[in-house]
Amino acid sequence: MQGERGISADTALRLARYLRMSIEFWTGIQTHYEVEKAKMRLGDRLDNEVKVLGLSVAPAGRGVGVRERGQNRHPAAPCRTIEPAAVVAGPLSAVVKRRIRMSTPTAYAPPPVREQPTWEIAELFPSQGHWSEGDYLALETNRLVEFSNGYIEVLPMPSISHQFISLYLYRLLYNFVSSLALGTVLAAPAKVRLWRGKYREPDLFLLLAQSARRIHEQYVDGADLVMEVVSGGARDRDRDWIEKRQEYAQAGIPEYWIVDPETETVTVLALEGGEYAEYGEFCRGETATSKLLPGFVVLVDDVFDAQ
């Protein structure tokens, strides 16, 4: 990048995984850079040294040389000549006719140029491992992006069913909290700083009234209750069930709800001694409750039937 080091296949794979982008984007950057360097190096020599592949048509009165089948390719080998008129009307093979057509200037068309990504944009951002908190907070995007010790992770866009569930839970939690003036409920995209150098963007989170001072313009410091709706593949499930469970406990968040549409369960975890213990796992036909918010109840059927 920036003329210092090429993007190898290994680097392209890593960048694509880190940023959840296509591998072709990064290999295209390198290809484009190398082609531009070659153009600058060759200059006008390219037109002078490399001719378009084709078979020249002889001027009138002279034939086009075509060797008989089975003859060698020595320059002195005798040839059978075909007059130009026979090029169109004679029983030439399709290969010869095609090569002769290609030799005429009007018949040649350059191959289509594959569109290149706007790869200069990549140079505007730090490389993975070198992002600062300031870089991350200044990033303007409509995607969910989380930050961990110099690395960013662009999360997949939520599905429509994911949004239905999130909105339903937001309305329930917001109505309950606001009716009792208990605090503030926010939803993604919104950054939660777990500790210095570590940010997550939960689907929903609550800050109790006594935590209002932790709300800043670009992020909030921690939370009192967090809800995540599990979606996507195995990587996304591991993130919500394993990684975030450990991180939210380490950050001292008192309660963590894991809403899993695949198993149709709502798991409520309560912080005890620095680790989460299962307060309850609720299935269809049951009512999920909160240890932190007495009186807050959620019908599991309504969660997974939300639309």
C-alpha cells in the first residue's frame, strides 16, 4: 500500500476477513497498481514493440501464403497461395477466416476493461491493528462496526426478522422504563465502551437513572442491562453466546439477555461475583423475567412472532 509493500494473496485474505469485504477488492487494488506502474515504465514502447495478433492480407495481385497440412514451419517451405477473393469465397477453415478477419483494423476491438473498485478509498483508513479510539469514533458509516485493541470488525446487516424482534423488545423495555422513570433505553447503532480500547454495539441496552453521567455524545461507558438478538452463522452465534458473555461480565454489566431465534429461547444472565449465572432460560409458552427490573416481563411467544 502507498508504494511501500504489495498486497499478497495472504494479506488480501486477511484484509477481506477483517473488514468483511470481498477478496477481489484487495487483489484488484494490487493488480491496478501494478498495471499503472507498467504503463508508466513502458510508455510509447508498448505500441512499437507489441503488435496485435493477426494474419496480414496480401495486396492485390499477391496471394496469402498458407502451408499445406503436414509441412514443417521452416521459412523456406513451399506454400500454396490463395488469391484474396478466395479468402471470402474459398473453402478455408473457420480458423483461417477468423485470423484473417482479425488482421483488418476495423475488425479489431479491444477486450472490455473490467471495472476496478475505488481502491484509493482504502488508503484513507488505518491498517488493521493500527486503529486508535479516535479513528474509530470518527468513522462515519451506517454499518455496525465494533472495535477491539486496534482492530475493527464490520458486522453483517441484521435481517428483517432480527429487526422485528429488536423493535418489539425495544418498545417493551422503553415503555416499562419510561413509565417508572428508571433510566434511558438505547438501540443500535450506538457505541458502548466496555473498557479502554474495547467497544461493542448491542442491539438494546439500558442505563439506569443513576448512570446518566456515563452517557457521552459519541458513546456510553458501560450499561446496566444489555440485550442481543442472535443472528447469522456460527461466527455470529459464538460472538453473542461466548465472546460477549465474557466481555459484558468483565465490564461489570449486571444483566445480559440473549434472544435466540434459532432455538426460540430467551436466556437471562445475572452477574454474580464477576461472572454470569443463568437467572432463567425461557421457551415458547413461558414468560421471561428480569432480576434487575422486578415487574418487567416478556412473553416469549410474542417475541418470536413479532412482525
